[in-house]
Amino acid sequence: MTDTAIKYWSPKEAEKTLPLVKQIVRDILEKGYMVKTIAESLGGEITENTEAQKYISEINGFIKELEEIGCSFKDWNFSIGLVDFPALINGEEVELCWRSDEENILYYHTHEEGYKGRKRIPEELLN
């Protein structure tokens, strides 16, 4: 395994990738919904279901696409489409945090606080 340098995003840079990220997240949420639907119909047991496994494989491919872009998918319930972009704000390593129901990237959080600690990105970094 090779050690690669972390790409830190500015809010403006992350915003430029948002059209592509939005499409990938839509695909993840759609396939995640299909897996959840199949799981519910089978009482939660999907390991033998080839259709569910196909969707899971597609989800893994979409998540890999996000990782190749330099961001990460954080919504394992497949409900809000949460994506984090590594960033530096005031010299601190943070995650720019976007949800699929948000038009733009406006929030960030520290690693320790996570999603519950989301704060508004300082206005001067958004312009």
C-alpha cells in the first residue's frame, strides 16, 4: 500500500466538483435504496441475493470514484448523501461537509466533532 499525500480542498475548488459529486451521490443513494428494499423484503439477509450484490458492487464503484476525486462518502444509511472534503481552515485539518439536500458546500467540521459539530465556513473563504 502506498502512502499518498492528502489533497486539501478550498471551498471554491470543492464547489467546482459538486456537479459530478452530486451525480455520483444520486447514484449511490438510488442503489442504496434498492439494496435496502431488497433487504427488507428478505428479512435482512442479502448475501445470497445476486441483485443486491450487484447493487452493492455498483455502490462500491461509485464510492471509489468519490475517493479518486479526493472526497469521501459518509452516509452508510444511504439517506442524506453526506460527503466530506479534506481541507485546512485557520491551519486546522477539517472536513468540508456537504449533504445531498444542500445546493452548495457551506459547512465544515473537525475530525473530532464530526457531522454533529458542523459550522458555517467563514464567509471570506467562500468568495
